[in-house]
Amino acid sequence: MKRVLKVLEDLSEKEGIKVMNGYIQHGDTSCLMHTVAVAYYSLQLAEKLHIPVHKRELVRGALLHDYFLYDWHDGNGRKIHGFTHPKAAMKNADRDFGLKKLEKGIIKRHMFPLTPIPPTSREAWIVCLVDKYCSLKETLGRDNYKSLRKMWIKDNRELFLKVRDRKNDR
């Protein structure tokens, strides 16, 4: 979790990261918590299976894979959100953070097979698969990431409060 939080701290200087906490992704999970979970479990999966990956890029791509910065539940013509948000997320993330090619691939390809072009790197495949796993758990109400929240608060309470409080500002 410390590696994920270190990258998140670097990214949290931009307002967009805080805004993500104000949007619900699946079930009652915020977009920010969803991306933290995807980053954490992606890194865990790579380490557990001894898959050689670029860890920083894996974590950045996972944290930014849903950096689309809008409420897709609001009914404003976003019925095809699943098909279009990877491009919006990549554009926003590249604008705000300057992405590496590998990170762009992770973000652009995370919705495969809904988007037709498959991931082209180990990192992108991992995020794609873990994103589906986390999304399913969130949608079915099987996980609200209590253990991740505890780790986050334990490892970096100040960062947790910094990004969490954005939700309360709205």
C-alpha cells in the first residue's frame, strides 16, 4: 500500500484527484477509492505471480485509469460511458500529469473487451483484469474496502484526509 500511496501523494497536487472522490463509480464506492483498490490489487497480483512489471507505471496507470472527471450517472447523455471513458481519462491524465507510453496504454485499454483493441503490455492486462474484478465486487456490494481504508489511514492519514475532504466540499 505504501507504494500506491507514494504515487497517489505525487498525483494529489492536482485538483482532479480530489474531484474523483466526489463521484461514485460502482455501488457506493467513489471513483478515487476504486482506482486505489485497482492499483493496490494490481501490484499485489504482479508480485504474487512474480510477473515482471514497471511498478511505478503500473500504479500510475491504475490510479489514473478512470480519470474522466465527470459523474457518469447524471443522465447527461453518457449511456456509452463504458466505451468512451478510457479516451477521456487518458486525455485528462496526460494533460494534468504527462503520461508515459506505457501508462497511456494501461488507461486506453483497460475496458477491453468493451473497447475492441486488447491491452499490449503486462501492466495493461493486469489493470484490465483487476479493474473487472474490483468493479464486479463493488457493483454486487461485496466490498467497501474497509481493510484498504485502514491501511491507507494507518500509512498516511494526512493524505487520506486531504483527498477525502474533497467529497465533503461538493
